[in-house]
Amino acid sequence: MTSSLPRPSSACAPLALSARVAGALALGLCLVGALGVTTPASAKPKPKTHQGQYDLGILGFNDGDPFRLKGAEAEAVLLDPDAQVYLFQTNDWMAKVQRGAWVKVSDVLGRFPERAPNELLKVYKLDLSSDRAPEVVIVPTAILGEQQIRCAPSILRVGSDKMTPLWAATTLPGDRYRVVDIRDLDNDLDPEVLLGGEGGQAGYYQFMELIALGKDGWVALDVPHVESLHFVDLDRDDKIEVVVRERFGRKGPAYQWTYIDHLYRWTGQKFEPADAAFPRYHDEQTLPTLIGDLIDNHDARLPILEEKLVAMQKVRDITAQWTTAPRGFHQKKVQALGLVQKRQMKGAKAKLEALDKAFPYDAQVLLGLAQAREVLGESEGVLDAALRAVAVEPKNREAWWWTGVGFAAVQERSSAVASLHLIVRLTGSRDEGTAFLKARRTMPGMDSELQSIIDQALSLAAKDD
């Protein structure tokens, strides 16, 4: 079986998942959209959800280039006597209260007579409200920040006789700003603007603010200390979903911090959460990323790993509110697992796959499926089922065992060792995990390569704090 789900390219690095983990987990979960899983009678009305294949390709930012004025056009705006920009009173971009006032652009430009106006301020012209009265977005360049002059990105309306200040990014942190993207997110012909701010040396602190004009005024989606924000069109309806990778925790060094994806979309009035409209997104993207983090950081301090487990449970809680097993599922599961015990693997596999299609969130079904596929020589299928069992129950010892077996079968030794090491670290007491691996190592007919992998995992466990 192959997945028709498009894989992220190298240009989509912020959404790229961890090596083999992403491919294997997405391989099984890409089918969930056609499942028709049911919701409890007591639940809230089920949101309208997309049931086909998701398009995970990231739409590249345009830096506002289609809307930027240059040369004489930009100078005509900046030299207009009514042009204004919002000037902060302090250079401390980390201060909680950022006071300031609108000042004439000429007052700012007058401090640098040797500079051309468009070296200090960039100008973008667009129609934010489809009223044929253009607006301009004025964004300070890094030169002003270097000179300790903090101006906020500002929006002015260009009237027939004067320019009028409309809005300024007074809550966007930083002392250096840029336009990241300008596009129409909801296909209503009114563009939305994504601004970026940065502070600290070499731009260590990054922030974003997505702004739109609604019926009741300006609305902003703030992304503090952003790890990533991307545009995608998951359901190919020409309306853009916004993926914000939000920091869940920051135990350990920055490269080991924990993040969770959240989806938003602009309704024309507000930025609303869109997770409910795309319930499979977390199965195909967020959870595989967290599992990859656990495998990649298997030898990290335990609090770092536990933080990722908490994040996985939080994501699972989000998806659990939309699905429940259909009637009669338990009885059919008992029958199918009975066939596994009897080693009737072909029949067991068929029944377990049918159960998995009806409800893809049962760890026992997935582990039974991993066993059946292993006996039938379906290595990729073993890894798929095992990783999805981990996504459902990340502290399940058997799930991590079969994940290690699956990685070993596809010759991903380092991931196999990491998975077995996590048995000792995550699935109960250390002694119990160690005893589990030692017992598996001495099972009759155990493959010599898998024995070697177990030995390496036990050696790592012996060095743990």
C-alpha cells in the first residue's frame, strides 16, 4: 500500500517530520479521512470536516513584493505632508507597556537628511477593504532600529485630500520589522497582512502578527516568540488555513523544546481555531512530530521526554472529542485478538484491519495488527501499526517494543535502539523495563540482529541517571 498524501519537500522544513517516523505514521493515518467514525450522542454537533486527502504543501511567503512601492512612487507617499507613522517612546522592545504616538513621517526622515526616504521606510500599497480607496502600509527598515528609533508598522488610508492613520502594530514586539506576506486568505478580495518583528542579537527573538480588517475593525492573530507560522490549503478550496506551531514547553536546550501545531482560519470577521475542521491533521502531522522528538531525544533528561508525553496527551484529548468506537467494536476486537493468540494470522489481519478502518484509535487492535503483519512478513505494516499504537498510548510498553521491531525490520537500527531504550525510560519503572527487554532477548528464535539492538538499548539504559 502506498500513500497519495503529498510529503513535505525540503522547502517545507518547518512542517517536515522526523525521518522514518513521519512516513510510517502518515502511511496508515492517511486513510482515516474516509472512515466515517462516529461521535457520541452527548457530544456537541459534529463540525463540518474535510474527508478527502489533505494537501500539506506549504504556500511560500511573498514578502509583500507584489504590493511594494519603490523609487519615486514610494517617495511620493513618504514625502506627502500628511503621511504619519507610529513612533514608540521607548527603545526597550521587551517592555510590557509600549507607549507611543503618531508623528509626521517628515519628522522621522528629517533626522537623516543624508538618506533617501525609502531607505528608512518601506511602503506597500493595497486595498484592504475593497472600497477602491487604497491604503498604504509603512514599515520601518532596520536602519531606524540601528539608530535607536522604534517605529511600528503603520497603516494609512489614502484619501482624495489627505492621508489618515488607521492602525499601527503597537503590540508586535521587536525593534526590527518586516512584511512577511500579503495575500487574500479567504477569497473575498480583501488581502490580509502578515508582519514579522524581531529583537535581540542576530534576531534571536522572532514574532509574527497576522492582521485583517473585519466588520468591527482590525483583528490580529498574534504569534509570540514564533517557532513557525505557515499557510496551507488543506482542503483545496482556495481558502487558506494558518498553521501555528505553538511552544508547549521549553525544558532543556532550545532544540529540545516541545511544540504543538494549531490550525486557524480567517472567517472575514475573526481568526477562529480550525482544528475541529481537520481532525486528522494532528494524526498526520502533530503526533508524528512528537513521536519523532521522543525517538530523536531518547537519551535526554527525563523531564524533557515527559513534557512531550504531556503534549501528546493534550493532542489526543483534542482528537478524542470527535471520535468514538462504533457499536459492537469491542466484541469484534476480542474475536480478532483471539485469532492472533491462535496464530491464525491471515484471518486475524483481515479482521483487525477492518476494525482499524472503523476506529483507528485502539491500541490493542493496532498491536494485534503489528503481530499479524510481522508473522506475514509485512515489515512496513508492522512499523505503521506500532507507531500509531504509540500515538494512542505513548506509555504502552508493547507499543514501543513493536516500534523497535518495525524499525529493525526496515533496517533503521538507530531508531530501533531508541525505541527500545524508551521502554526503560517511559513505560513504568526502570527495573520493569529492563526485565522486559532481557526476557524478550532470550525468547526462542529471537533474531540475532534484534538481540544486538536489545543489548545496545540495555547498555544505554545502564548509563541513565
